[in-house]
Amino acid sequence: MGTELRQALRAAFSGRLLTDAAEMAPYLTDWRGKWTGAAWAVVQPESPEDVARVMRWCHEHRIPVVPQGGNTGLSGGATPDGSGQSVVLSLTGLQRVREVDVQNDTITVDAGLTLFALQEAARSVDRLFPLSLAAEGSCTIGGNLASNAGGVQVLRYGNARELCLGLEVVTAEGDLWNGLRGLRKDNTGYDLRDLYIGSEGTLGIITGATLKLFPQPASRVLACVAVATPADAVGLLTLARSRLGAGLTAFELMGDSCLRLVEKHIPGARVPFNERSAWYVLIELSSEHADGQAASILEACLEAAFEQSLISDAALSSSLSQFEALWALRENISEAQGAEGKTIKHDISLPVSRIAGFIESTGAAIAARSGGVRLVVFGHLGDGNLHYNLSPSEGMAESDFLALEGPMNQLVHDAVHASGGSISAEHGLGVLRRDASARYKPSVELALMRRIKQALDPRGLLNPGKLLA
Amino acid sequence: MGTELRQALRAAFSGRLLTDAAEMAPYLTDWRGKWTGAAWAVVQPESPEDVARVMRWCHEHRIPVVPQGGNTGLSGGATPDGSGQSVVLSLTGLQRVREVDVQNDTITVDAGLTLFALQEAARSVDRLFPLSLAAEGSCTIGGNLASNAGGVQVLRYGNARELCLGLEVVTAEGDLWNGLRGLRKDNTGYDLRDLYIGSEGTLGIITGATLKLFPQPASRVLACVAVATPADAVGLLTLARSRLGAGLTAFELMGDSCLRLVEKHIPGARVPFNERSAWYVLIELSSEHADGQAASILEACLEAAFEQSLISDAALSSSLSQFEALWALRENISEAQGAEGKTIKHDISLPVSRIAGFIESTGAAIAARSGGVRLVVFGHLGDGNLHYNLSPSEGMAESDFLALEGPMNQLVHDAVHASGGSISAEHGLGVLRRDASARYKPSVELALMRRIKQALDPRGLLNPGKLLA
């Protein structure tokens, strides 16, 4: 595809066009360096209408389009394949906060706004936009919606899907659909919004969204507790749901191996107990009550947990710095694990009732088959979501460890499937989990997905090869 | 279509087949008697597999299928047309509670289970299934999902869509899709679940669902307050969201005209204030705290509202009977309005920030054009959802009033559309709002809906003429 075609694309829209290899490079590799592709061009349109112009042009010329937000995905969903035939469509040129409706508790923004900027826009009017995750400084809300991102406050506020009221989308043909409704209830037809959310750019290009805002909670209190087993952690979750009500904001499980890595690699990190336990849980209560009252409510819940022998120790944050230090234990696990060598990651979800059994039996199966790899298990237990990760055993050669990736993925995913779980809880399929997912999906479901894809992208130009083979 | 074909259908599945006119009659008219159709047969399969057999047979013979749950809809979505060519597919033969997973807080049921039976199944394990609406004794959960039902606790717990984790669906071709996942997070492909929810039986037949359960709240307290204007009610909502947090369970607006009708027609009903006000609000707080503490929290919120001059009077329930008497004021509005003669109804939603202006300007426009019809305005203000109803003026001839239906619908819906609202907040489109909705939808959206319909029901046999023309 030559110069003439590039010039035609250049004339077709207003934003930036990158064709120089060095300029394009950052858009062709994911941030972990796991996938690298090639592109015919990278485009950065300036507005939804400009995105529509790009899409109309690509549709007419049958050029595949790979949409990309902050390029922080974990599943390779935003990296083009190696053919060099695609256009990478970067949405980061679309950064407007379009409207804040404080009384309606909604905000309407461009898809390319970073999650952090969106959180700040909410804070500036004394509201909370609760989606929160590690990449929030770089990831975009459009990418969050395209992958239905989760994070640490899903238990109370829901994932990206549940925070979204309306969408603006450019179709494969380049039509601009304005579905930016700020309504809590609207039963006037098919739920296109939720079809685009989580579709990883394979059905349309999200260019804007209307999102829910919430009152800033008056207080947030956090406890770190020691539990003997995952079963006790699940018992504690049931108790916390009942005693803390809808204010239960986070419920994070962490294996002791996770926190030993954090203490080893992160300066100043310390588990707040003298005696170690096999497992720990972080519980956050956010509340409309003042700090002291919220702390009393959480303390009463923990006392009940002691009485039921569900926990053996507890540390409650009594200052912002303690709050942050406890959260840092959880937030630094990925970095600490990375410092230990290569990792094999799984982002799984299970019915909460199946988690304790899963951890026990899968741990035993891995121990029997893997030559002593270390389990680094943590995650959003309140949502049934575990990051069920593996690190090499001490002194294990990297190549030996990486040779285990395929068999370990299969072992873990088979066990997840047998327990009625999902092999991608919050990271999406991209290319990383595309084929594994297809192995477990009912054939009826795959056929329905293909019909939808065919209906909305008949030329197959939208993020080809992602999510569906 | 003759006896032979009926015999073939009879042989194709196990459940009941009704062909006698008297036996079929209850399935051919909606409960309000607004629509009456005809059918070639009524079938009542006994299981999801049996539904699949019916659908395979109908697909093969190209016979349209009208799915029906409890037949309590308000938009004519479950009544066949007059052609007599359709089969009515009653789901009420599917009534199993399949699985209750208390630890996972989920329940899996057949689509034909009544909402009340589902609520009871949750109660029997000390859990709450929070969907609650007037027809709950007769409506089925499958119908609730097909129409994405709302009700009085949406503010805290969400509508039917938000309460559903997994679905089982029979496709137009008669394939049975098992998507009954009890997972809070699952990002493995297109969101078929939400596509079927709210599609009013035009894309597939819901035969089962996995739904969220919640802890039973320790207490529920209710206040009825007097407010001068809808703007004050909206100000009170903002205050209540901030002060009551996620425990704010219901926030219902009622015009004084509504409550005067209730007092007139419902024995024993009484507004709990000596001085009348133009508007009232019901606020329910459900809480993990005991009664007394919850009442104190609600009282403190109301005191703040007094100080901000948002409310002029307040009555707090201090017993279950008072709680029920106050709720009865709201719940009896429809019946009281019905006792006053014919009604013209609108089920609308608006951004909360637009409601006060809408009520003022639309009320004035109606007063100017309608010869004194009475406004009966109430609804779920917390969700932005109003039942914006009209009753004839005193002594107005019924025919004169009914002649106003078209012009009044148009006036109200135009105003809703101009305010960024929806003309069907929780009742769906059926045949009642199908064409009106199409007038307001962007053409891109209608085209996308038609593509989805074509992809999932290529022969156009699923509830033809409903939702989409």
C-alpha cells in the first residue's frame, strides 16, 4: 500500500497521521513488551466526527483498524498483528470532559480521557468516579469500557459496565451513534451499550461515554486481618456483607507468599502482625458516617469474626498513612512478583462458594506436576476474582519455568471451567485468552457471537483476530 | 393450518397444547384488556429442552412464536397479533428453583417462576431478592428479564438487568444456550446476557436465569415528607444520596392530586399531615443497623433537610403497620386513579437535573391544550422515572378524554425527548410505544437494532411486530 493511499488517508481526516517507523513504534508494542506488531499507519483523530471520517475511509478501502486507548491492556487486545496491513486508531486525541451534571450525578467525556483525569474531574465537583486500577494514570476510559475493566472497588460500585449509562460509538461503516443518555432507566430497545462494552473494539469504536458519579464517602476505613484458610476468608466475606451492608467496598485476599515478596522487594513494606498467617484479607468500608463511627462499625464486624474464629488477628487503619500503607501491601504484589523473575498469570473468577475448594485442589495438582513452582495467589475475593499466579521455584532456570506456561494454563483453566468459573475475569480475551476461551465456551454461544460480529462488522475490519478467531 | 400440522406440533414436545378457543382465550388478551389477538395454538412446554423442541419445530415450519410469562405486561408485548398464525409460547410450565448457592449469594431458577415465589425462595434461606413490583404475585422472572423490569427498590439494588448474572436462552432455531454463570466478573466475549435482557422476546426465549441475592437488611425505615416543589424534591434526593449512602433504597415522588385520589378511593388511606403540600416524597432507608439506629440516621438527614428548607413536614414510620400504611399511599395510586375513570399513562425517565423544569413546562403546556385534564404525577424520582399520568377533568366525557390520548402522548414524549429522556423507562415498548420510540431513536441506532434482529432471528419468527416494526 503506497504513498498515494497514505496521502488519501491524510486528506480524509484532521488529526495526526504517523507513518514513520520510530513514531509508530510505541503504538505497536504493548507496555509489557509481550506482543509486537506492525501497522501501515497510526492515526490520532481529534474528535468523534474525525474518528468517523477515519472509519469511513478505512471501510471504503477495506483496511483493518486496531483501536487503542492508553495501551495498558494485559491481553494483547490493542496491538496489531504482524501483517503491517492495519491502521492503529489511537483514541488519545479525544480528551474532552464534555459535561458534568452534578445534580444528575453523571459525567460525559471523550473516550481518550485517562481514568485519572476522569477521577479528578469528578473530585473537582465533590463527586466520586469509583473505577480504580493500577494503570489509571495512563489507561483511557474508552479502553476501560472496551475491556470492561474491574479493579479494587467493584464490590461496592460495579465494574466499568455497571458505571456506564450511555455510549457514543463509531460503527464499522463510519456512522456515529450518539447513545450518550444520562438515564438510570431506559427500556426502549436492544441494549447496544452493553454489547459494545467488553467487545474489545471488535464491534465498534467507543468515542465517548456518560458515566455515573457518586457522593464522596465521608470516611474510608481499612482493616488487614489474618485468616487461616480461604474457607475462613469466604466465611468472613459472608459476615462482612451482612454486617457492613452496601458500604463494603473492597475485600481482597492475599496469600502469605505474596506479602513475603512485597516485604522482600518493596522498601518499608511490612505485614502488621507479629505472627505470620497463611492468608490475609483487606476489608475496606466506605461510609457516609464520620471516621470514628465507620471504624466502630468495622471493629464490631471484626469482633464478631473473632468470636466465630474466622480471623486470628486484625489491624485497623487509624490514619491516612496507615490506610495507604495497608493498601500498598496489596497494590505492590504484582511489582514484587515481577522482581522475582518471570510470572505465569491467570485472571480467573469463580462462584465464591467454589473458591476454597479450587485453591486447595488446584494447588495440590500444581505441586504434583510443576517441580515446586511457587503460587502467588491474591485478588478480589469479594467478586470471586483471583489473580492466580505462579513464580519459579528458587534456582529454577527461566526456560524450565516458561516451558510450564502451556501445561499450567491448561491445568488452571480446566479446573476453573470445572468449577463453573471464567478464565478472564477482568482482563478480557485479546489474543492471550482468545483460543483458550473458545475451548470452554458452548458452541451455541460462539456461534451467536460470530453472528453478532458478522452483523456489526460484515467486512471483518474491526480489531481482527482479537476476542474471536 | 390444519389438523395435521397441529398433530405434528403435538408430537413434537411434551407439555400442554391448547387449541380450544375457550382454553386459549386467557393467553390472547392482556390483563388490562387493552389488546386482544388470535393464535393458532398455545403451548406450555415443561422444561427448557421442551421449549427448544417447540422452537425447532416452529422454526422448521416458519411459524411465528409469541413468548408469554405471567401476562402482566403494560405494553402489549405478550399478546399475539390478530392474524391467528402465531403460536403463543407460555413459559409458566417452567417453575423450578434449580439451585440456591447461599455462599455465592445466587439463585438459579426457571423463567416461569413467579417473582413472588422467587422472593420467597430467597427469604427461605435468609436472603433478599430485591426486585419488587405491583404484579409480583403473577409476573414471572422470565418476563421481568425480557422487559428489564424496575420497581421500587431499583435505587439501591438495580433493575432486573442489574440483578441477573446468567441466562439460559433458546434461540430462534431451537438451540439451547446455557449461560447460567454465577459470576460477578466474566470478560470472555460479547455480553449476550444483556442483549437478551430487555429484548421482549424478539431475539430468543429466556428459559432460566441465575440471579443475585443479598443479605436481608436488619432494618427498613420509611419517611413521608412534604415538599413544596419538584425542585425541592430533587434537592432532597441529592442530600439523601450523600447522607444515607448506599442504604437509600427508595425515593418516590407523589403529587398531592395522587394522594387525594388515594384518600378518596382507598378505605383508611390518610396523608399523615394536617396541612396539605403540593408534593410528597417517600424515602426508604434499608440498613445493616438495627431499627433505632437506622431511624436516627434518617432523622438526622431529615433535620438537615429542614434546615435547608427543602421539606416542610415529615412523618417517620415507627412500626411495621405505619411502614406499610405509608407505602400503601404510593402503591394504591394506580388503583385509585383507575377508580376515577380512564387514564392516559406515560412511563418516562429524565436526567434528574431536568425533572423539575420538565414538570413545570409540560404541566403548563398540558393545561393550555387539554381543557383541564388532571395530572396524576408520581414515580421513582431516585431513578429519574416518572409515571406522568392524566385523568379526565370532573365531568369530562370519556370519549373527549380518549380523543386527547394521541395529542397528549405526542406532547409529553416530545418534551421528554427534548430533555434527553426516555419514553419507556421500565415498561418496555411492546406494541404500545414501538412506533413512538422509532420516531425519537437515531436512525443509526434503529439500523443497528435491525441488524441484531436479523442476525439472531433471520426468519423473523420471534414475537414479530413487538419492539421493532
